Amino acid sequence: MKPFKKLTSTILPLDRSDIDTDQIIPKQFLKRITKSGYGEFLFYNWRYNSKGNPNLSFELNDLKYKDSQILLTGNNFGSGSSREHAAWALLDYGFKCIIAPSFADIFYNNCFENGILPISLPNKIIEPLMLKCINKPTFKITINLLDQTITNISSSKSLIKFEIDSARKNTLLKGIDNIGETLHYESKIKAFEDKQGKHKGILPF
Amino acid sequence: MFDKIWDSHVVHKISEKEFILYVDLHLIHEVTSPQAFDGIRLAKRTVRRPDLTLATTDHNTPTINRNQPLKDKIAELQLKTLAKNCKDFGITLYDMKSPFQGIVHVIAPEQGLTHPGKIIVCGDSHTSTHGAFGTFAIGIGTSEVEHVFATQTIRQFKPKTMQINLTGSLPSGISSKDCILWIISQIGISGAREHVVEYTGNCIESFSMESRMTLCNMSIEAGARAGMIAPDNITFEYLKNRKHSPNHQSFEKAVKIWSTLKSDPNAKYDKVVDISVEDIEPMVTWGTNPGMSTPISGKIPELASFGSEAEQLPIKRALQYMNLEAEQPISEINIDRVFIGSCTNSRIEDLRIVRDIVAGYAVNKTVQAMVVPGSTSVKKQAENEGIDKVIKDAGFEWRDAGCSMCLGMNEDVLKPYERCASTSNRNFEGRQGHNGRTHLVSPAMAAASAIKGHFTDIRSWKFKT
């Protein structure tokens, strides 16, 4: 997993709440057995019309935002299905950071597993930021994970400090492989299994 | 109960918030596992406990013509990949030819694998179903599936707890599906986010295991990390004599241990919600998420009732997608399709209800209706009870087991703009087919609407048997 430290980019505003993972990546694209190449199917049913042509009123097709690596969206982003394909599609398309008032639990976790930074900010910050990005597509910010700050690059003015769990932050900063980390405790796993083995077949734990 | 299960599974405490927990049962299927197997191969790791891992095929399996080669070659590759992975790593697989095949959340309980006190994970959000037995059961992403393969543990941040206390007795004709749709309409689709929900109250005590599973299954639609119900005699009776349940003397010992999981009456929850079930009506969703619902006696709501213009916007979008108008009575909405199935409502109890409703009736000629049992075992049991005959005589299609049109990964999909009464769990845009329109209902409501061609109040149904 690639570490996430700092990111400077314009922001794509997608002003909708409760966007579920069925919208992020529809089910017909879940039959592949690889992790790559999902970006072209991101938001497929909103992005293309029934003939397969780009739906020009959908934000992702607005060329002004084509290089945005930050997605700004509404409440409860990533609800529904646990499909990690949603995180793979966002990353493959080019989004490295998602800012929203809140995220669904499984999706939130899937972001960290793939080096995507999900930032929760209160509505009172999101709303004016959304307006700003809609009115000024060239508006750029810098996200600094180490300092947990978002800065307006044109004025160098720090806009806000965001909250993030310190362990999750560390995972992203270093691009840590969680499995490798857990395997440091293999002797503890073994000890747990040995203890459990005495009651095999009876004890549920 | 939650704390007891959590504490007994801690392998290592990373910090005050983050823990490594042991996993007792890992369920896998064809869609969210291939990349995880690739991952462990690449890192030269292995599956630590294939004996605690069970695989089945459900998401993209056809429900018809199973003896013929799959038309969908990409789906076929995914199924073959699962078979190869299971063979390579020594994992038991219930594939399409197995008598134990079925929807992953239907087969584990019916095979007696879902025991109280276990931690169960699966790369599927509806893993919350297993909480009905007093387990901590959660849906995980594919990276976490890989983590469980390699370590038989999960890293978890301790969630908050929420009690949903259901009091009173359910009126006749009302099911736990109506109950959970009502709960979601009250607390919202993110009302339980970051929480594990424990359902308590005298209403729960009277619920069958099937009804409890329906309730816990849809906890995720309220945003919950998991749903749980403390085990009791109904749980123990259900588990007795199942294939993987402890047998004879061991069973009695197990029951003693399971009984200790009962919720402490003084247990403290981070959030408490009290809901009386006495006035719950049959529920029908009208929008594009499970929170957008109304009782059958109701109408499509007025936009103005949702507050500000910004708050009205998603409702407006949903009604546009569903091609519905404010003030339209729910009972006047005509339907084209009926789907009875999914991990929410496809168990034997659901099929018996459908049989009772449709016996002596015929499916309306404007409607195409299908019943997809949750597992091959459920299908067989239904056939032994003669349920299939009654259902087929009424004009329903009787299919093989799988997820089917709940998410439409196989050929069972809605055509664009078709309107469906569905016993599944999600009415998201395009969920059952591109531009398809889904209304979530109980099995009784779905069966009755198949006969009438529109939604109808099941409480005034005239049974012919």
C-alpha cells in the first residue's frame, strides 16, 4: 500500500448524501477476480446514459474537475454493501482523499486498507467548502496528514485541523501492511488457540 | 452480552480503542474472496485455519438450468476460481452441486455453525444476520478477508453500543420485516452508525429464530456495525440436532455456557431507543433507500414534509427515479414483478407464509413472480412439505437457491423501469437491475401483491385454506 502524506489538488464536489456502494460501483463489475481496472466503472450508472455515452450533467464528467484527487460529498458516504471494489474504483480513478460529514463504517475501514484518506468534517465546514468548489473549480487545497491540516494554497491560510485516530493515521503515513503487523503477535494467536483447543467442539469461544 | 463476547476474544490489545480479536468462523463466497487469495499467495502466506473457514457459491450462481454450462463466462471464471482456491488451501466448499449450498447467511445457521458467543466474519455486509444467535458477526472488506485468512484474527476498533427495546406484541399479519423497516424509518439509515445494536424487549422473546435473523440482517441498513439478540431457549431449540451443533452431552454443556451470555439487566448502552410494536402496520418502501418507507395505509409523502429545499432534494430525486408522485396511495401502486428470496427472507418460515397466502389463488396476469429459496436444504424441506406445489400452482416460478434478484449479479434482473415488490433488503437505484424500481416488503405483502397486481393490506387478506 502506498503511504499517504500530503496531497495538493482541486476538489470534485458531489453534493449528495447517502451515496451507497451500489452507486459507486454497480454489481455487474464485481465479477472480476483482480483488484485493478475498476476506475472506468466508477459511478457507472450516473456517469453514463443507457447507450453508454457520458451523462454530461454528472459531476464526474465535468472536465473542469478532471484532475481532482479529492472528492467532497454528503453524509453517510459508502453505505450498503461491504464491497471493497468501491474503494478500488475510487483509487483507480484517481481519488486519494474523500471529505464528507460522515462515512459508513465498513467503507471507512476499506479506505484505510487502500491508502485512501477519509476526512470527516462538520456540516458547517462542508457546506461553504462545497459552494466554493462549485463556484471556483480551480480552488486548490493541500492536505497534510502529519499535521492534520487542510490549507488553502492561494492564501497559504490554514482552513482547518481535522481529527483522525492516531493508529489509523500511522497506517496511512507509513503505508503499513496490517497483516504483517498482526503477525508480530503470532505467539499470542497461538496461545489463544491452545487455550481454546481444550474445549474444542463445546466452547464457542 | 457484547462486552462478554468481545472480552473473551481479545488476542492482543493494541491501544485503548484498537484490538486484535480471534475469529471463530470465517464464511466466504465467490465475489469478495478472489483478491484476498491472490494477496496471500503473493505474500507467500497461507490460510491459517481452513477448518474454521467455510465457502459457498451464492452471489452470481444461476437459479435455473444448473445442469447446463453458465452463459456468463466471467461469472463462471469467478466460481472456478473459488473452487481452485478452496482446493489449494483445504477449505470446505458447498458449491452448486452440494445439497448444503445456499446463501451464506442462510446455510451457516441451518448447518448449526452459528453458535452463541462466536465471532463470525464474512466479506458481506449482511453478516449481521448471525447476531440473531447472540454472536458478534460483522461484514468485512476483502483486505480484511485476507487478514483473517493469514491470521484468523481481525483488527477492530471497539464500537459503541445501542439498545433497541421492542415492547408489546406484534399485531396479526405483521412480521419482523415490517418491524425492522419501521425501526429504520424511525432512526434513519445511519441512525446506528458506529454502534452495535442489541435488540431487547418482550417482543423479541416471542420471535422465532427466522424472524430474529430477518431483524438482525437489516441492522446494517440502519448503519449498524452488527445486530445482536441474546440467546434463549428458542435459540437452543433451533440449534439442537443440527449438523454442526454439539451433540448430546456436549450440547447440554454448551447450553449452560451459552446461557451465561444473557444480557445483564443493568447493562449500560451508549444509546437507547424504545419502540412499541403494537401499532406497526405492514411496511412498503417508496424510495431509493430502506429508510424511505410508509405503512400500507399511507401515501407517498409530500415534499414539504421534509423541511428545507436541501432536505427535499434527495426525496425529489428518489421519487423521480421511482416514478411516483406525492399523495399517491401506496395501495394504488401497480407492480410488474415479485421477488421472494434473499438472506433477509428466504427461510422455511417465510415460504410457509407465502404458501398460506397464495393457496387457491393465481398470480395476477400482469405480474411475473418468482420464489428463490435461501438454500438447497430449504428448497428440499419446502418440497417435502408440498410448499413448492402450492406456489407453482399459483403461477410462481420455483428456483434454485442463491442471492438472485436481491442484487442481480446473475441473470435474475429487472428490466429497465420494471417495478418490483421484493422481500430483499436494499432498494438502492439499479440494485435489482438498471433503472429497476424496488419496493421492500415482507414475504406476506410480496405474495399478496403478486396475486392482486398492486400493494394490498395483508391484514384483510381472505385466506382460502
